[in-house]
Amino acid sequence: MTELLLDPSIRTWVFVPIVIITFLVGILRHYIFLLFLGKKKGDLQSVKDGHLLMKARLLRENGRFLPSNSFGMRKHWLADEQNGQLLKRVENNRHSLIL
């Protein structure tokens, strides 16, 4: 097979600028995409509710790995009839939906 040699002046004045321009266009496309995408700000309360539900789901799925006393304390904190965090969230959501 024949060896392909690239002239240094072609490498310097053609190949390197094409690589640099391609790289800069990729960066420019990324920032234009971010500009058009915009920032989606979530409601603080809905983010907190989502995290609380995720904690409850993780406790339900992985509760068997905890000692029974620890599991009971966490379950009581989440689902107590009077002071449970999940019930407080449901009551707050009901009040906001009524208004």
C-alpha cells in the first residue's frame, strides 16, 4: 500500500481551521440550545412534596434492611394520624385546591 503524506501547509491552513471551526460551532449550538430552552423553575412546595414521596417510597422498598425500631420511627414520622408529614402535605394540597 502507498503511504499517504499530508503536506504541512495543507495541514496548517485547511485541516486545523476546519477542526477548530467545527468545535466552535458545536459549542455555539449548545449555548443557543440552552438559551432557547429556558429555565424551568419548579414550585418549592411541589419539589418538597416530591422528595417526601421519594423518601416514603424508598422506606417502603428498603425498610426490610432497617432495624424494626428505626423503621417504626420513620414510618411514624411519615404516616402518623395526627402529625404525619404525608398527611400534612395532603391537607395543604386540599386547602390550596379549594381556594
